[in-house]
Amino acid sequence: MATDGTAVLQNVRRYRAIVSLYRQAAAFRPAQSWSLLRQAEEWEQIALMELEAYYSGPDHDQPPQANFYADAPWPVAIAA
């Protein structure tokens, strides 16, 4: 796992984008919805573990940078 605050937030943003895709797929695939929702929950847990690992680390007193969207292309920033 990354220890840089910006990298952590970018990872969490990516994980939550994956969660969103699984939930959207579940809405359009009722026969597979339980499996897709379970996978979405697993990715959400990964995102939470990444945040918890960062904030329980030795340099947790420094918050991650809040402007990590500045370098991202506009459509990517909206997906998060």
C-alpha cells in the first residue's frame, strides 16, 4: 500500500470507481446482482483498509492533499 497521502486518495478514488461500476452492473443484470454487489462490497472494504492503514501509520498527523483532482483529466475527476 502507498504511504503518500496523494497516492492513497487516488487509490481510494479508483477503488470507489470500481465499486460504482459493480453497482451499476448489478442494476442492469438482476440475475447476477448478488454476486456483483458482493464484489462491490469487497472493493469498498479494500478502500477503507487503505485509508485506515494510512491514518494509523507513523505519519498520520499529516493529512493527504485535498487537491489531487487538479492533475486528473476532467472525466476522471467526475467518475470519483
